[in-house]
Amino acid sequence: MSSDFGIRISGLRAAFATLFLFPLAAPSGAADATLLKGEVDGRQLAAAIAREKGHVVLVNFWATWCVPCREEFPDLVRLEKSYRGRGLRILGVSTDLAKDLPKVEKFLAAGHPDFPNYRKKSGGDDQDFIESVDPKWGGELPFTLLYGRDGKKARVLSGKQSYADFERAVAALMADPGA
């Protein structure tokens, strides 16, 4: 019985390492068995965005308790499938609390996103995180940032967006050779 317990603990250690020690290791735009890639702070998120230079990047901040976030999430999944071959990369960032991790995993499992999702790093000051993402962000959700192919922030979308809203914003950036 004790050896069986040891095997289960080892499996948990491996799962923990996959979820939390290697949060930014997933290839961009690729589906992965791990639904939540781990935690990010503002600096780590900026590094993930910078690694996507040459692509249009959409970063969406959401939470499971946010009804408009849940309503627009299927549009992001659809948008990513439609535009991934044209150079769009989407990154999702859950702002849920650590205690809500099971809800986040369940939501992602039901939504089937093929883009990486992270959770805002626990601890620290939420306002510091918000300001590191965008000093003009008031913390409202959903909140979306779009970056041009040059890696520079090009557009901010605050509040719930429709598929058409996302598509217009993305298409404009993809058509702009300087973006």
C-alpha cells in the first residue's frame, strides 16, 4: 500500500511541474494537453508577447465569474481557428484566484481553446499587475490587447466584444504591413 501511495505522489509531482514550473514552454498556436500553462506576472506576459514578434497577438484577460468573459470566449476560440494560419496568436490570461483553479480548468476543458491560457500570478498587488499590462487599464473584464507584427501595442478593446469586433481589429492589423 505504501508503494502505491509513493507512485501517486510521484505522478502529482510530475503534474505540478508541468503546470507550474514550465508555464511558458508551449509552442505558440499549438493545442496542448495541459489546459492552463501556469501563472504569469506582467514581466512574463511581456516576454511571451515578445516571443510572438512577427505575428499579430491578441491577449485576452478573463475570469470564470465574469459573464461577458464567458460569453465572448467561444468567439476567441473561433477567431484563433480562422486566423492562426494567417499569423494570429492568441494568449488568454485568467484573473481568477488560485482557489478557483478547478473552475478555470473546467471552463477551459469545456471551451476547447487551441491557444495557451495562463493565470495571473497569485500574491502581490493586483494594481501592480494591471499597471504592468497597461497603465490605462482600470481592471475591468473582459479586457483585450492587440499587438501588431512589430510587437507594439496597437489596439485596446475594453468590455465584451463580438466575433465581428475581434475580426475587424485583427484583420486591420494583418492588412497593415507596418503593424
